[in-house]
Amino acid sequence: MTPELDARERDARAADPLSDVLSVADALRRHPTVRLGDDVDPGWCEALNLWVSTHGLERVTGRDATLVITGDPAHIGGAFWVHSPNAGVERLASTLSESALLTRTTGTMPARIAEYVLTWVLAERWHVPRYLAHTATATWDRSEPPLPPRRQEAVVIGTGAMGSAIARTLGLLGYRVVGLSRTGRPDGAFDVVLPLDEAFGRTDAMPSATTLDASRADVLVLALPHTPQTDGLVTPGLLRAFDGVHLVNIGRGSAVQTATLVGALDAGRVRHATLDVTEQEPLPASSPLWRRPDVTVTPHVSGLTLAADVVEALDAALTEIRAGVRPSSAVGRHRGY
């Protein structure tokens, strides 16, 4: 797409913010066709085929269809509407035409990710790995009993659906939860939300004491999408603001570099890191993260998509499109989420 065309399309969409939705609705009336990308989980096909047939749509296998369900840009073709079966849409958002509508799946993922965070926050607090090791060796050792958190405050970077669910869950444990987001817009799931740039900025400078006293945090959760702005956002300077925090990353591994994390662990700024996402996946066996007792790695399982989630998201989006309303699951293309 040339810069001139890109500018014209942006101007057109600014003048008529529903132009893509109306185009999709018209295309669905004329050509109610759906294609599943080759990357779609085969276990979902039965549920998706049922959804297609019960909504007056026709599944096709050719290159072009009005709606394409895929997470792979190579499968888009000439679609008017692309639905990602996953929450992460960075590959699609960066390549899809401005004139196409992009929606994504969230479903029950926030609740399951919040459950994951709860599991590992409690496991670390209650020394679960240590007691499992003691069980295997028949060791009775009460020298380091579980203790309440030193500080009853948590910081969650990213206040979208995932971050909000995490905040509500940590709140049930008694944490005061501070959210950091791009805009600092208030969210009832958090005790307070601050603009990320004002709290930390994009440099290695220490945050202002008037915005965030990160040294009070017991838990730091990264719930960020992958965008150019979040790539490497968690810098050594940002982590220097913390004092022995438990870092949990359920967003994107690109948010914090391995060297940055290892440095923070060595310095005691991070006491433990629980990583469901890493810079490179699968995490290579050569990574130093595998050999640290202060790191727990899980294989990107905290928010696995279910077939029912995809069907629910498609159902809601189709209803909204046919009513001439922008779907709540639509992706803000320039934000990347």
C-alpha cells in the first residue's frame, strides 16, 4: 500500500468510521462466504462448521471469501473481514488492508489467565516448588515457612481485558492493584490507573515518586500485547525501581529481554520470575532461564483459546455487523490490539 493510498484510506475512515463495517455487512449479503485458514485448529472445525451453517453462511475452500478465520496473514486473500481465533493479532494488524475489518477472540481467556496468575502468585508465596522437592526426598524442613507478602501491593502493566481480570483476582487476595496503561484511563478493576509514560517513561530514568512507588510492589504482572511500543518496554531502569518483586509475564515475551530480566534477578530487583511467554518460543534449551531456581517457565499455556470462545466471538461480531455497529472485538489497527 503506497503512502498516498494509505493516507486517503485513513481520511475516508476518519470521515466514516463505520465504512469497513458497512462494507462487510454488504459483502455478507451478496457473498455470505466463510473460509477457515489452514492454521485453524482441526479440533475446532466441527463447532465452526455448525456456526457457519446456522447463520446462513457458506463455507468455501477457495482463495477468496468475505470472512476468513485465521491468524496467518498468508491466508487472508481478498477478505472483507478477518477474524483471529486468538487474542494476539500483531501479525495480522501489521499486514491487513486498512479497508478490511479485523476482529479477535477473547472469550474466557481473561478469567483463565487471571487464574494462572493467582496460581503462581500463591505457589511462589507458599514455597510450593520447595515443598514438592522436599516431598520427593522425604524431607521435613520448617526453616522457611510460608509468610504473608511483605507488601500488599501489585502493579499490572496493561489494563485491557486480561489486565482487568488479573486486577480483580489479585484484589480478592487483598492486594492494592495499580494499573499502568497507555492512556491512564480509570478502570474500576484497579485501585488506581496511571499513564505508563508518566510512571516510567521510555528511558532508563527512575520513575517519579509522585507517580508510582514501585518499591512497594510485591507482584508485577506484564499483560501487554505485542506492538512496536511494547517491544522491550520493560527496561533495566524500569526494573531498578522495584525491590524484590515477583514478576509474572502472561502478555508477550518481547516486552522484556532475557538479559534485562537476568540482570534484575541477579540484582535482587526481581526475586522470582514466572514466565508463560519468552522472547523466543519454544524457549531454547540453551537459555539461562531454564537453569535458574528463581525462574519458572510454562509453555505459553495461560490463555489457550477454546472452540467455544471463537464461536462466541464470531457470533457477537456478526450480530453487531448486521446491525451496523462496530464489533466490540474489533482491533484498533494503529494500536495493534
